[in-house]
Amino acid sequence: MRRSKNGIALLITVMFVIVITVAIGIGLKQINSASKIVQEENFLYQTTLIVEDIITILKNSPDMQRVLENNSSADLYELIATAGFIPFEIDGLEIIMKISSARGKFNPAQIDANNTESLQFFMNTKQVNSQYINILVDNISGIKEDNSYNSTIFDANPYLFRDYIASKEHLAVINRFYAQEYNDNSLENINFDALFYFTEDKNISIDLNFATTEVWEMMLGCSQERAEILSSGAGGYTVLADLNLANDEQSRLAHFKTTFFAPVIFVELEISKGDVTSQVAFEYDIVKKKGSNFVYEI
């Protein structure tokens, strides 16, 4: 009987230890989770401060001021070429800053009657069905009460934003729909990272001194080789004659909003500390000395 009581006491003791161990484990897990949340919030705060510091540096940069004073596409090109990739460290934070033109690509929110034919021709050269342009147009047409869209993309994605194409992720949804709807993988033939720039501003112009090869192909309906030649002249264009375009190429170019000097840069920051990384991207207008279009990812 005593052995039985001792056995029961031992069992209760063991169960008690197990319960305490589990409780402590759960408590530690919650503490670690809370600690991680605090760490991430602190990291986000540090990221915000760094972005503010970067903008202050850009505002006071003599190189930026020189671009502004000289009103020079050559100075802007030199600035971006020399400061395009800058790694540095602040207070234990590893930072990589990339600078590029914010006006070297085409904003799909600007698709209209003037440039649709050029876009369709470009897509056809990449074996993409012309219906793809109609899907893009649906995504920049806003909400239609009569549901008079060109495609059924909003039947499959009823909550999809449709005022303008807002991001690479938004485009990815569109591209997946096209691929599934038409059983067509031809969109893989296009480097969309080099073709499209996403912003709600429908009045921006493509800076011809930074236009990518893909953008030249699209605007002029020319070969890749011809587009590469035009792209290689970046930084040296000030007037239309500098491009040495044929008459038909000039006519096609006129269907797009273009300029030879757009002092707006695209800044990308990758900030790391331990196993936590954040990515920040924004536009910086050299004339207005103002950042906009901020995107944070942690």
C-alpha cells in the first residue's frame, strides 16, 4: 500500500514537473516572440531614420546641385553612373544604396490610343497575344459599374486594384491570369523589370538618356540590336537629331511622352542587421528636393 502511495506521489511529481516545464517553455516562447517583435519594430524605426538621413544627404549634395544648376543630362548621367552602387555601414547596420533614373521605363498607366499599336506590335514580336494589352487596360480603367471590361480578370480577382498598375506584385497577378487564361507562357520572353515602371503619375515622361533597350524596342518597333545601339548612347542626347532616327522611327517615338532631361532618381536601399533585412525604394526629385513613392519591405 505504501509502495502504491509512493508510486502515485512520484507520478504526481513527474506530471507536475512536466506541466511546469511546458509552462516555462511556452512562457519563453512568448518572451522570444515578443522580443523579436520589439527587435523588428526597433529595426523599422532605425530604417525610417536612415531613409530620412539619406534624403537629407541628397538635398545637400553638391553633385545634385550641380546637375540642377547646369540643367545637364550629361551631369545627371555621370552622377548616376558613378554613384549607382554604394555599400556602407552605420551603427552596425549594413546598407547598400542603389541609384538609377526613375524615368528610363514606361509607366503602363499611360497606355492610351496613341501608343496601344506600338505596345501590341512589341508584344507580338515576343509571341504575346494582343489580348494581353486589353488586360493591362482593364487594370488602369478604374471601377466600371456596367462591368464592361475587355477580360474576365476581375471575375477571378474581384478585389484587384484597377486604377493603375501599382507594383511588380500587381503585374504578377495580371501575368498569371494571362498565362492561365490563354495557356501561354510567352510573357517569359519579356524582361518586365526593364520595361515597366509603376507609379500613379500618368504625366511622367521617359528620359531618352536612360531608356532601356526594352523601352526603345517598344517605342520604335525596332530590333533588339537597334535598341541596344540607342541605349548605348545614354547621356549624350540633348536634341532629337542626336538620335539619328529614321522618319518612321520619329513618327513612332512621337506616340510617347519623352524628354532629354528628367532629374528624378530612383533610390533603393537594402538595410541588414543580423538576420533582419529591410528594403526601401523611393523616388527623389532633384528639382523639388523631395522624396515620394515610398515602398517599405521587411
